[in-house]
Amino acid sequence: MSPAATTPFVEKWWAREPEMRVAAAFCARADLPGAAPVDNATAQLRFQCWGALLHELREALFELSDPGVAAAKRGWWAEELQGFGAGRARHPLGIALAGHGEAKAAPWTGLALALVGGGGEPRQPDTARALAALQPLAHAVVAVENALFRVRDDDAAAPQALAVHWLLQRLPHGLGAEDGARVPMHLLARHGLTLAQLPAAADPLLRDWAMELGAALPRAPRGAFLRRARARFDAARLAQLRGSGGQGGFAAPAGFATLWRAWRAARGP
């Protein structure tokens, strides 16, 4: 599979998460302990394809407005994921990932089953349960991720960081969606808002939501480099949102700070 076939999907991911373009420059020596040395191009392709795949799965899980279309897309991806380890991938990202030996041992079937189940009930009473609803899916994703990058890490920090990331990524556009960006009901009650009012009157609520997500985000999760880097970037975005609220809180962080966070993540937890 030529890297050119995966480029549109990688660029789509980077358009949504521009920090990860910077992080890609540090991925060659950050993972795969005990493996034979990996050249930079191979390491970057694996990093980029996995990140782009997660972006596609996130879209199917949380960002399609038609429930029937979303269910069909999840079903298609579930079938595709089960074929990854068996050499039956059809999607360019799966074909590229299947070229790495680690992909054959990854628990793709577990991820496929979790994907069909979706991300749990989106309307939860509080933050703890909003995060808990995403845990089965997050654990399935991290299990594949750890296999792909030869990471041994059985604690709950990486799945928790991923669950926080998914909730952060629902903002701000998800505020007008049927799931209300999965903002828990206790915050709507605290601010006297209905779900219909959420998009127009969200600034104080967004600061509170960012504070609660920031408190739930593990400080230094282990796991694969992609997960460590993403957690650092998410911590910065949540701090920015807590400080400003509103749309200004979603501006991309400064380039030098992003470079520094990626370098720190590459050095380890």
C-alpha cells in the first residue's frame, strides 16, 4: 500500500487535530520497545495511520447526525476491523497497518464488538458516569493501540485519557447535536439550561465542563506515544478553555508550546 493512499485520511485527521502533525516528527523512537530498529518513514506511517483510523472511528461513533447512517457506518467498520488481523483489510488505513507484524496480534475483534455497542448512553447525570459510559470502548481501543506499538500498560490511565479526549472533541460543534456534546445533566441543571439552549448560552457551562474534564484527565498516562502526546495536548486545550470559555477557548495552542509538549511526551510519561 502506497502512503499516498492513506494521505487524505491523515490530512483529515490533522485538520481536526493539528498538534498531531507536530507529534508525528517524534514518533520514530518513542514506541516499539524490544523491536528491531524502525526507520523513520515506517514509524511515521504506522503512527499516522492509527491516528487517522481513530479519527474515522470517532466520526462514526459520535459525529454523524443520522442514527441509521451512524449505525450502518459502525457496522461496516466493525466488519472491517475483524478483517485487519486476518489479512482481509479493504480500507487503505487497514491495509497499511496490516503490513506491520504487530497488527496480526492486536485484539481487533474486541474493538469491533465494542464499536458495534457504541459509546454508551450519551445523556448521563454527571461527569463520572459520562466517562464511565465510554470506558468499554476506550479499553478496547487502547488494547489494540498497545499491541500495535508494543506497549505493556494495564492500568486505567490511558483509557481514561482517551475518554476525556472524546468528550473534549465533541466541543464546540456537538453542543447543537442531539447528544448535546455529551455534557452531563448536572451541568445543565447548575446553569439553568435546557438541551435546546446549550449552544447559545454555553460559556460559563463550558468553563465548568473544562474544569471537570481537566480534573479527570490523568496527569501523565503511560501507554503509546500517541496517547501520551494527546493527553498533554488535551490538558493544554482544557486549561485554555477554562481560562477563556466561549469560542476563543478552542483556538489552536501556540506552535512552540505544542513542539515542547510533543518532545516531552516522546521522552516518556
